[in-house]
Amino acid sequence: MQVHTFKPDLPPPLLSVGVLGWLRANLFSSWFNTLLTLFAAYLVWLIVPPLLQWAFLDADWVGTTRADCTGDGACWVFVQQRFSQFMYGFYPTELRWRVDLTLWLAVIGAAPLFIPQMPRKAVYGLGFLVVYPLLAYWLLHGGFFGLSTVSTSQWGGLMLTLVIASVGIAGALPLGIVLALGRRSDMPAIRVICVTFIEFWRGVPLITVLFMSSVMLPLFLPEGLSFDKLMRALIGVILFQSAYIAEVVRGGLQAIPKGQYEAAAAMGLGYWRMMGLVILPQALKLVIPGIVNTFIALFKDTSLVIIIGLFDVLNSIKQATTDPAWLGMATEGYVFAALLFWIFCFGMSRYSMHLERKLDTGHKR
Amino acid sequence: MQTTANTSRPRASVWTDPKVRAWLFQILAVIVVVALGWYLFDNTQTNLEKRGIISGFAFLNNSAGFGIAQHLIDYSESDTYGRVFVIGLLNTLLVSVIGIVGATILGFILGVARLSPNWLIGKLATVYIETFRNIPPLLQIFFWYFAVMLSLPGPRQSLEIGQAFFLNSRGLYMPAPSPTEAFVTFVGALVVAIIGAVLVARWSKKRFEATGKLFPVSLGAVPLLLGLPGLAVLLTGNPLQWSTPELTGFNFRGGWVMIPELIALTLALTIYTAAFIAENVRSGILAVSHGQTEAARSLGLPAGKTLRLVIIPQALRVIIPPLTSQYLNLAKNSSLAAGIGYPDMVSLFAGTVLNQTGQAIEVIAITMSVYLAISISISMLMNWYNKRIALIER
């Protein structure tokens, strides 16, 4: 009997596996794709080598003055020399430990909230939200319990940016939730008030809001009552941002099936209990990524306070570039600012995407 | 038998009746809002009186007395604040329109590029989007203005592009067209050609629906659109005269100039908004299920028609609403012009005019209502378009 023996398999064609195969599938699959690849490669070649040359190879890293920048590339000495000003603004040098301590307290205090197994997270979180702002105000502003006063006109740099962004979101969140509930209310008068408020703030740019809070707020308030510049900016930011938060929260409220409302009503819960115990916990969980995205937008928008003369990180850098001792450093300064903002915003957007995946449960049909 | 049970429901207190409560609550809310409004109004009145500011819009007729770097309509220093307002409004609209057109084109290209099967193109688009949407627009404007535009060489060493475009620290100089006598005939020919092309397209669609026979529209339209205006140019001469900018002394004369503020502002807003539009476009295209492509291909539609007749109409439905809010954002972000002193609505009117006149309430109210009006008109326009292309569901 004849025995059939299989011959060993031939290896796959060299052009369809490994690096060559990948190249062929992803870069050179057709003449058009090849053309695109060549075009893109040309673009990369046009941008990346000069950029690397400027930012790293030709750059000056060590030194103390403008004269130390001899190369053709970037002069990072400038950023090094002005770094503390970019971070703290005009905050007195010997008191800067207070800013650092505030930041560390925030990091240490908030850390347990990110541990999934932590028991009684909600209680701890609420406690933190109540205690921390008071502590932060005491540390940053001082004036009582043995700390000397540092007026807000001396605040600046990244620290001011973070203060505006975090106070803005902390103030806008509760207001936004109330507005969203009002907009979904059955009572026509409440609905009209909330819709008008939301649409008004969403329709105007933040700059005009800041202008308004800086020139019109003093007119609105009775004689003798006045806020400092930072407080006025914060009021504007909170009102503006609460309208955006309200729309995000409304999205969450609308995503909750009607059965949840009906079930809560059938259990005999009144409006506030229904919202507080059944609807809002579910709705807010749904919109956490949206809130983080709003926070990213707010963080970018804080740069606008430059218009009303506050020294946030962007304004500190802008002022430093006009220093006669460091002329021609605009590119370095703005690239550094861009890097700073980018790290924060990109980090937060990654975190929001992570949350979106983690919280993606329920209500999916 | 007698029932002792009380058949009537126990009378609840009026206060627990939801309807009564709703009424009370609303009345209370309205009272609070009105009282707050009156309180602010009253404070404002007293404060204005104390500072001796006369409210009203009469200041709009006063002479402004300052120069403006860019005005689309004639302006001199003796003109009124009212005219300054119009100039600011036009400048804002100019930035918004240029920005919207540029960001839409760039955004669609990037959105499609990010989905490209070509790995390098996809990655490049991703890097672009992730970089530029995470940097504040004001910072980008500052970068283009202070770091790029202002460090360009002066007029004498300007960068030349084809002997007609000159880029220097005072802006971009370009040739300006002005119509000649032949312009009227040229436009006439063009209008006739467009009408003809539309008629051809209509006729071809009608025939296709009646008989199923295709008539390529371009076969009739292209010769019409190129031929008639071309004939007009041949017969009557060049319809447009181009005046190129020339270096005389220390500056350029003639032609059009885009001031550096305008260039920096439009560049930054276009680049920033395009990154967001690209993401909208990408999610819109991804929202069209792959089955649609497969179905279209199995019906025998070629790739181009699949895209044009099946994918894009469905993707647009998803893209339009977020695109609207991007346009709104761009129009509102154009107010960042105040940061670099481009004479837009905010920096010109809410800045200079407010400082000169001290009419804070009127000026801010006008500025805010203009932005509200722009926002509302853009969203109404886009809602109308959205309704037109929306899927009609049963």
C-alpha cells in the first residue's frame, strides 16, 4: 500500500509576514497609500529633526544669565532661572512652604479616595471637601492662627491657576446640579428661570464674563462692600462654569430610565429623597467623565484671567518674556507654558477615559 | 348591617398637596429672583448717581477720537462710538468666518486622516489632535503672535512668496483684485453657466429616475462652467486687475494686508478648533455601522458612490450637532483677540470704548447681547440644516 506523507508546510511569503508584511499592509498597500506614506514621511522629516535640534541638541541647559545662551537652539536657562516665579508668582519667598504644604495636603488627603477598597469613602470624601478648603484658605491666605497674611494680589503662577480651577469647579458643581434639576423640573416658573440662566451664560464668552465681573460687580454691590480682584474673577468663573456643568448633569439625568423615578415615587419617597438617594447617585456616576472634561475646559480657560490683570502661570510667563534682561525668550517661555498645560490636560483626559471604561456599567441595552 | 368604617378619605392638609406646594414654591422662586434683580438694580442706581455717571446710549453718538488698526469700513478718528462698535463687530465676524471655514476644512481632513488605514498618517493625525486640543487657545494665540509673528523680519527683509505675497512683522501683504470694465460680462457669463449646470443636473436626475440611465453631470457642467466665462475673458479681456504690493521706503504700498494680529488669531483658532472638529468627524464616521458599507458594496455601488451616497449622509447626521457647538466655541473664542489687541468687539468696544466713556453697564450689555445674538443665529442656522438632513423616522 502506498503511504502518503505530508510535505512540511511552505513558509508564508516573505512579503506578508514580519516587518515587511506589516509595512506592506499598513504603509504601502496601494499606490495611493504609498504616496500618502511618502508625503507623511516628508512632513515628519520636515518637522521633527529641526525641532529636536532646537529643543535638545543645540539648546543651552546650564547658566544663570542671558549671556550663557550661546547656541542656536532653545535657551532653557531662562525657564530654570524663572521657574519659581512661574510656579508661585509674587508669593513671598520665605512663605512658599505654605503653598507646597497645601499642595501636599491635597495629594495626601485625596489619595485614599483613589483606593478602590477604602471603606466609607463617601463620608471621608465629604469630610475632606469640607475641611480641606478651610485649611487651604488658612495656609494660603493666612491672617489668623499665627500665620501672617499674604494678600491675593501676591498670588500668582501655577499656584493661582490651580486655585482658580479648583475653586471654580468646587463652586460650579453644586450650583450646576441645582440648575440641572431646575431645568428638568415640572414647575414652569422654575424651569424658565433655570433655562434662561443656563442659556445666557452658555451664550457669552468667558472674557466678557470676566470683564463684567471686574467692572460691573462693584456697581451691583452696595457701597462699602467690595471684593478683591481674585474673588471677582472666581465669581465670574463659577457662574459661567455652572451653566456648563448643568448641561452635563442634565445629560446624566436624562439617561436614567423613567422606571427609576416611578419606582422611587412608588416607594413613597419625596422629591428631594428621590433625587438624593436614587436618581442623582446614578446620574452623577454616569457623567463623571463629562465633569472631568468640563474641568479640563475650565483649566484651559483659567488662562483668560490675564485679561483682567491676574498673574496666573501664562501671565507670569508673558511678563518674564518682556524682561529686558531676557529679550527674545518668547518661544521658550510659551513652549514651556504649553508643555505645562498639556501635561495637566492630557493627564486628565486620559483619566477621564479610564473612568469612562471603569464606570461603564448598567443602563446599556 | 351598618358599616362603621369611614369611607371618605382622611382630609389631608392643604400644605401636603403637591399642586399647592408647586405653586407656592414657584411664587417664592419668582419673588426671590425679582427681589434679587431689584436689589442689584437699586444698588446700581445709587452707585451710578454717586459716581455721576449718566446712563443711556447717547454716548454712541460721541466722537471716538482714537485710531483703529484694521477697519473693514471707512473710519477716521472723528467718527462716533457707534461706528467703532460696527467696526468691532465686523472684525469679530471676519475672524469667526475665516476660522470656521479653515477649521472645518482642516478638521475634516484630520478626522478622515486619523481613521486612515495608513499607519503613519493615522499616527500623525492623532499626535496633532492630542497636542493642540490640550493647549489653551489663548496660549496658542500668544505663541503665534509674540513668538512667531513679531519675530519675523521687517518689511525690507520680508519673506517673499512668488513676488506677490510678502510676509513680515507688519503682516501678510498680498495682491488685491479690482474689477475692470470686463467684469460685468464675466460675472454675467458665470451666472448663465451656473444656471445651465444646475439645469443639466436636474435634467439628468429626472432622466435617471424615469429611465435608470445615467448621464454624467460633469460631462455637461464642466464645459459650461469653464467655457462660457473663458469665452467672456477671450472676448472682453481680463475681468480683474491685480494690484501687487510694492516696497516703497520703509513699508509696502498697494494690495491687501492681513495684520499680524489677525494672522495669529485665525491661525491659532483654526488649529485649535480643527483638533476638536476632527474628533467629531471621526466619531461620526465610526458611528455608521460597517454593515452599511457592505450593503452598499453588495448592491454594486463603487467605493466613491458608497462614500458619497451612503456613508457621508449618515455620518453628517451625527457630526452636525457637535460641529455646531464647535462653531459657537470658535465664535466665542474669537474674543480672545483682546489678549493681543486685535480690534475685535471685546478689545475695541468692551476695552477701549469702556475705558474712555466709563459706561460700563451699557457697553457690557451691548457686547454680551451681540455674542448672544451670534450664538443664537449660528445654532438656529445649524438646527435648520440638521433638520433638513436628519433621518425621517416613522
